[in-house]
Amino acid sequence: MKLSKLVGDRFKERPSDAVIDSHALMLRGGYMKYVTNGIFSQYPPLKRISKKIEDIIRQEMDAIDGQEVLFPVVMSAALWEESGRYESVGKELMRFSDRNGSPLVLGMTHEEAAVHLVREYGQSYQKYPFMIYQIQTKFRDEARPRGGLIRVREFTMKDAYSFHTSQEDLEQYYDKCYKAYQRIFARAGVPEVITVKSDSGMMGGNVSHEYMLLTPIGEDSIAICTECDFRANMEAADTIVENEQTGVLADLTKVLTPDQKTIEEVCSFLNMPIEKACKAVVYQKNMTDEYVIVFIRGDLEVNETKLTNALGEDIHPGEVTEDCGIVAGFIGPKGLPENVTVLFDRSLETAENLICGANEENYHMTGFNIARDFGKVSFIDLAKIPEGGICPVCGKKSITISRGIEVGNIFQLGTKYSKAMGMTYYDSEGNSQYPIMGCYGIGVGRLAASVCEARHDDYGPIWPITIAPWEVHLCCVRSDDAETKAAADELYESLLRTGTEVIYDDRNVRAGAMFSDADLLGVPVRVVVSPRNLKEGIVEIATRDKKIQKKVALADAKAEVLALVQQLKDEINSYEI
């Protein structure tokens, strides 16, 4: 490809709306163009990167007996009504009607379509196990798109669905996919991607893992133990606390706390540690606006995903009105209106002599003991695991909180969809059974942006050679010089004949602009042909990361370039899982 003909421009200025580096570099480098909120068109460099990622994914999915299929982007709402998700999924699901008034949806995920495709095929146990996958455009009406391709509304994704006749068989295949995903990310140039335990969310199922690229710009919080192998998304990490116990219960006493509404203010006013506070956090159910009050230890925060899972429905931060019977700033467990759902976090299970609200303006209670003063309750883990918290595996106070980008996920779905949609098979004894499913997803565009985020400098991306838009960037400095142009043309043609992917900058522009564009395109091997070099009979060869820089004889340039390309490929492919 000649750069003079490449569609798309590159520019110096950082876009004002690009908060993270990968977003800015991919706009500046002519990779993509903004269309509307969370939707981008792809220029040739990004399209080539995406294709290479897709090829790696296909190779690894085929290697574990996956079969590629293609589901429609537009589906009948009836399929989603079968699974129950047409009503349960929120506004992220794009619902619309065709000219005949038939309700349709845009696919944001394809569990329903997968079951629909194979439920007649999979009627005998002899057909199992099998896995189907697709690479397809999806649409999720994300409320807050951000970070370029990191969080978008329209995206390309590989999603795979496996079908099994036993949990044991699912677990064996799940492990194959687990390792295949590690190979995919290693081959894409980011072997440092880690796996974490995750919350299954709307997908359902009991076991799920996310593949995370740790980076400060990540939107997910990851709990990592520095003493053992425990890693979990904060949404799925169990929170364990220790409470100091004296065995001596104080009397329940109402005390005046004028204008002291926050936990910090009340504890300071009463000269008590914040760990002795029974904090109230108010929510409302989305469907009914019924109040939900979570009582939690004062130094902890509510994990809203855990709360949503415990309630079985979505919630939002509560708005306390004058006529609701709740006294904002002075909320306690005793004396709340009957129509309020009250939940106690597990952090309070062994706590004693607590401070809590008195449900009366300007008053709190001290010496509150849940069993004695409120009654028997079921404690639920509803808290976010804190920095320095106790690891739920090794029991040490060794939890650190890091940020990460989710680049893939895998789920053990169980029979959630097969049962809801009536997919059955006959086992060896003639009994009707529901197949057990697994689900495995990777976002192609998000992975490309994540690699850019992990592999860049101040000047542009540093693409791993396995997914780079081209393998070699050939720069002809002074293309108006006939001898230089002839040498560069010959090297270009000879490399093309070997099947090497070359982007050839044949433009008559100043060297600074040429090298700036080369940095933005991030091609791993750069070759510079110039009048000055040719006087010495040499060309310059360097890697984009500057780790290798050398001058070689023009006659040896082709062999040196091919050897360097192979060396970079070998370095990535030598990574062992």
C-alpha cells in the first residue's frame, strides 16, 4: 500500500473530546472517524487491525472445535420474550417495529439466537457437545459511551456458545476456552491480560470470568491479593471484615446530635471510630420506587451490583421526600415505615455497641446491638471490598484495588436459556433433558483500543506485529530524487513479492512529517531510504519501539527486514500458556 493513496488523514492536534490516549491516537492517526455518540467508522488501518484480531480469534476457536455461524443483527422480539429478557433488560436493548408493526430488537448479545438456531438440531444426546461462534456487529444503547472504542454503542464482537449434556463436560470445555482466550490475548500482543472472577449480570449463570488488561484508565475496579492468586472484579469479590468484640453490651441510649447528619460528623461529634457506625444507605426499586435501606458498617460502601442481585431487580439512589416517613440524616433500623425493605450487610454480623440513627430529627442511638434491639436478621454481603481488605482466599489483609479494561468474558450459563426457550434433547435412556450452555465473548474493537492503550508512547501506537496494520513501514525521504526513489521502489516491490505487508510512504514531504505519520501508524518495522544513506550504500532499519536501530547495506536490506519481521513474530508466538 502506498501512503499517498491511503484514505484518511493524520494530524498533530489532540482532539478535545478524547480523554484517554488510545482514543486520541486512533483519531489523530486516521484509524476511525466519529459518526455519532458511541459509533465510529473505520479507516483502512483499523480495519486491517480488526481483521487480524478476528483471524487470531477464528484460529483459536477452530482449534477447540468451534464452528463459525452468523446470527442476524435484527431479531424478532418474540425470541427475547421466550427468554424473558425482552422485559427484564433495560434501555440498553434497542427495541423497534417494522412497517407491519412487528416488534424487533437489535442484537446486543445472541444467546436467544444461538438457542433458536440449534434447538431442533440438538434433540439427541449423540449430537453433543458442540460449540458455535460468530463475529458480528452488535448494538447496545449504552448510556455513557466513553474512551473511543473502549465503551461504544455499536461494536464488533466474537461470541461463542457451547452446548453440553453434563456440568462436568461444560467445565472441561470451559477450561479449554479459558486457555484459548489466554492464547488469543498473548498472540494479540498483551500476554499480561489477567483473569478475574466476575459477576454474571444479565447473562445469568453461576460461574464467570473476565479477562482484564490492567491500566489506570480502566473503568472496572479489580480486587487483587498480593499474597495469593485471588483476583476478582469488585462486583464479585466477597467482603470479609473483623469487628472488635468486648462481650459487654452497652445500654441502648438516644443522644442529641444537632445538625450532625453524615456518618463522619456523627462519629466525630460522639468521639467514636467510624467502624462503630451502622450507616444507612437509601435506594429505590426501579419498577415500583419502593424504598430499600441498606445498613452497613460506617467505613464501607455498598456494592450496587451485589444489592441488585440480592433483590433480583434494578435499583437507583433513593430520593427521600418529606412524606415518605424516612428522616434523612438520622435513619436507623428501629421505627422505619413498614413498606421499606431493610437489609443488613455482613459487616454488621459480629458488630456490637453501634451508633445508628434514631429516626428522629437531630437524634442518634448509641449502644445499638442488632440481635437485642432489632431482632433476628439475615446478613448479606453487600459491601465493596476495600483497599487493604481481607482476602477471601488466604485470609490476609492484602487486597489492592486496581483499574482494568475488560477485553473478554466467559460464562457458565447452565440451563437458563435452554430451559426458558424449550430446548431439550433425549438422553441415552430416552428422558428429556435441557442442555447446559457456556458463553464466551471478545470485543474486537475494544481489544484493538486496549492494545493501543497498553502499547504506545507520546508519538503514537506501538502495534505488536501480529495485529499491526502493516509489518513494514518504508520511508522514501526525498522521493523527488530519482536514485532514492528507484532504490525505495525496488525494495518495496521485492518485499511485496515475499508476501510482506508494506506501507510505502512515497510522498514528497519533509522528513519530520513523514516520520510523524509513521509514528502515528505504529508499524513495528521501519525502513528509511534517503539520499544521505545511499551515498554510503546503506538503509536504516529500526523497530517502532526503538529497541532495535541499525544501518545495513542496501543489498542486504530485504533479508535483514524479513529476518527482523520473523524475529518479532517469534517473540510473540513463543509465549507459553
